[in-house]
Amino acid sequence: MPLLLALAAEASVGAIGWAAVGLPHLGVLAAQSAGLDLASGLWVDEPGRQWVQVVATLAEVVPVVLVGRLGPVPGQVARRLAAVLRRSGSVLLAAESWEGAAVRMNVVSSVWDGIGEGHGLLGGRRVQVMAVGRGASAVPRYAQMLLPGPDGRVALVRTDTAATGTSKALTAVGSEGWPALRVAG
């Protein structure tokens, strides 16, 4: 869920709103901590059997729609929603597998920083994210991120090999470096 919220927060910067559908366990504090503007968010915890219409309607109204487990997504439904998203320019971020997704992102490893020798304060969580898509994006790409970063939002991590080549220093790039995740190899 932290990766989903981080992606939503970045995608909704400067946007008029966002929506969460079928995510009844999405916490208000977690959404706010990730950088989502609560005043512009819409929650539909249980959309019922009409979830396709709910998602399509919200995609026409807000630029970012988060979806949880809604039910089976047959190819015809996925194509219909993809057409709505193309027409409206909205982004759909799914917490579960979604047929027809342009890119799939998963946290493949995670390490907490800051606890030292079993004591101390947690400073953040460093994650390795894999992105794989269709066509030219079919080759998996990896990036390290802090979830959360120093400012509470997502931050890309750049690794610099020291002169000896044996140690690496981690540097948070910050949210301005976020687009590199989508294009960097």
C-alpha cells in the first residue's frame, strides 16, 4: 500500500482531486502522510456490483483513481475502462493485478533504516521496486526508493560507489527525481 499511495501522491500533485475505490482499509493518516490532499479525495469503500460504472464515472471526474480488489476484470471491462482513461486523461492505480495494465510495479525487497544494533529510531524504509510493462517496457527495470523519504514523501535513492568500490553511499534524490523511475534503466 505505501507504493500505491506514493504513486498516487506524485500523480495527483497539482491535480483537482483523486479517488479511492474498493480500498476500505486505506487509512486517512497514511494517505495524508504520503502526500495526498484529503480535502480533494473521494472514498468509495464498497462500490458493490456496479464497480465498473463507479470507476468509469470517477475517472471522468478526477485525474487519479486508486482501486483495490473489486472483482474479476475481464478483458472487455479492462478495455472499456482503458478507453475512458484515455479519453479523460486520468490514471488508474490498482493495488491488485489488473489485466491490460501498461506498467506493473512491485516492491521486491525492503529494509528498514535507522535502527542500528537493535535499538534507536526508524529513519525510513528503503525498497527496491521493479517495473515491467508491455512492448518496449517489457524488460524489468529496478529503482531504489525511500518510503517515506526525508520529507515524508517518496524519494528515489541514488547509489554512489566509493573509491574502494566496496561500500555504497545512499543519497535521497527527492521527489523531483521521481520521473526518472518511469524512464531510467
